[in-house]
Amino acid sequence: IRSELDNVERLTLVGQMAAGITHEIRNPMAVVRGFLQLMREKSPEDLHSYYHIVMEELDRANSIINDFLSLAQSRVSDKEMVQLHLIMEELTPLIWADANLRGQSVELKLSPSLPLLRLNVREIKQLILNLARNGMEAMEAKGVLTLETCEHEDTAQLIITDTGSGIPQSQLKQLFAPFFTTKSQGTGLGLSLCLSIAERHNGTIHVESEEGKGTSVIVTIPFEPKEEPAEIEVYS
Ligand code: ADP
Ligand code: MG
């Protein structure tokens, strides 16, 4: 029953988002159309300065479609028993390369001794990359991104901390709303996607932030419930 409910909830979300998508894709289309009109009127030199705007708008439309598809995919989530720090270690070179290009650094605090988690590896990688990218996008050069895993009661925690801009109190409630973005090239779908992935793992996402100091995003995923020992009937 639980997974059926999840699917219904997800379909509702997808329905609401289809309306948002239409709106979001029309903006880039309008820009491209305007550009094509200018091509008839302007000299090639003038057009040069518009070129990158058009490319960026097309890229943004593409990102929106990609994020939306990831969110809409209602395939049965195939999970396997894995160790979180192994997934993190696989992703580190990718994140490190990205941070390096921005002049930022990455610190790892991975606990190798966590119990196994039942995870959809593809989805969890997507979640980590999205959160890491948000952290990097919030920081200037010299910023530090910290990736941490630890155990907390019956859960594993994945904590991604940046030394970036922080998030104004007034925005904390909107963060996970589809299409909420403060970036000119943002889709506003990254955190919605992360939340839906966390929920598909019975997990939660918690954000702690201080303006001007930075942000920690804490993803909590419960360990598998331990098998209860079978009850033994005692006859007397
Ligand atoms: P996008 O990254 O495309 O804007 P997200 O859903 O990933 O969309 O994030 C939504 C918004 O939340 C961002 O535009 C930004 O304002 C805010 N945000 C998310 N993560 C952070 C962070 N680590 N530091 C500061 N702001 C953040
Ligand atoms: Mg994002």
C-alpha cells in the first residue's frame, strides 16, 4: 500500500509540474524566437552579443526537461544493499573536478563503518550530485565543500556543508517547491528531485543555514529494520 500511495502522490506532483514546465519552457522559446526575428533586422556583429543568451536559454530549457524527466520517472525503484561511503567515494572525483574548476576545495569525512543501506544507487548519486552542485554554486572561489556520512540512532546521515552565501530565513520554506530558484540559470527542480528521492528511501532532508556563513543539508535515511526473532510458542 505504501508504494501505491507514493506513486499517487508522485503522479499528482508530476501533474502540477506539467503546468509549471509549460510556463518554464515558454520563456526560453520566446527568447529564441525574439533572436530569430532580430536576425532578419540586425547585422551579424550585433547578433554576436545575443548568441550566448540564446545558447544559455536553450541549455536551460534542456536542463528543465532533464530534471523533470528524472522526477517523473515512476519506474519501480530497484534497490540494493550498499555502503554509503562507497557511493561517495565513487562520486568524489567528479565533485572534486567541478570544485577545482571553481577554485574551491572538497573535504571528506566518511564513516566506513556504517551498516548497509537499501538504496537505489542511481537515485542516491543524483541526490548527492545535486546537493553538492548547490553547495558549490553558493560559494565563491576558496569556498570549502564538506561531504560527510555518519550514523545517528537508527539512521545514516549524509551531510553536505558549504561555506557559501547561506539562505535567507524567508526562503527556507520555499526551497523544495518545484521551480523555486534564485539563479538566472537555475531550474528550481534540484531540491524537489532530492526530496522525492529521499522520500522513496523513507528518508528526510533538513536544511540548516546562516546567511553569509554557509549551509548544511542533512539527508537522513533509516537503516533496514532488524529482523524480529520469530516468536517461539511455548506449550506447557
Ligand atoms: P536551482 O539550483 O536550479 O536553483 P534547487 O532546487 O537546486 O534549484 O535550489 C533552489 C534554490 O535553493 C536555489 O536557487 C538557491 O536559492 C537555494 N539553495 C539551494 N541550496 C543552497 C545552498 N547550498 N546554499 C544557498 N542556497 C541554496
Ligand atoms: Mg540546484
